[in-house]
Amino acid sequence: MSFRLSLILATVLAAWSAAAFAETIKVGVTPGPHAQILEAVKPIAAILREDPKGPYVNLIAVRAADKDKPCVKILVDSYHSPEVREFVLATFKGAVLPSW
């Protein structure tokens, strides 16, 4: 069995890629938050999603000299709070998943 697949590759600005091609594309790849530009795009229905524990996550970085400062602990604890987790889940509707 064989089949023919035609692909058209294009570089576009991520901020408008979904909106610009929604009527013409059959399959697309876009960062999750950009996929939400269109209400018709449901990230939860994606055929492939990156593992939230994978290598592409947001990091909190500070100088080694500052790592034990109280303000850094407050920042990290706040970011890892249940409230922020719920905000991410509610805001991004599955396009972004908390990694903590």
C-alpha cells in the first residue's frame, strides 16, 4: 500500500498563524497558547502534546549568590501554589500544563 502526501511548509508569525491559516490547513503545528487564538482549536484534542515534565518548561533563575534569599523562596512558593496551578489550567484550557 502506498499513498502520496503533499506538504506545504511556511514560516509565519506565531501570534497569527492559527488565525491566518484556519480555513486552509488540515494539520498544523503551533505552540499551545497560540493555538487558543481560535475558539475552534481545542488543545486538549491535539494528536500530540509535549510532556509537561519535558525539557521545554519555564524556569525561575537567579544568581547563585541570591538563591537562598527570602524573596526567592517567596517567588518560587508563590509560583508553585495551587492558585497559580488553577489559573494556568483555567486560562490555557489544556494548551499549557503546570509542570510542578
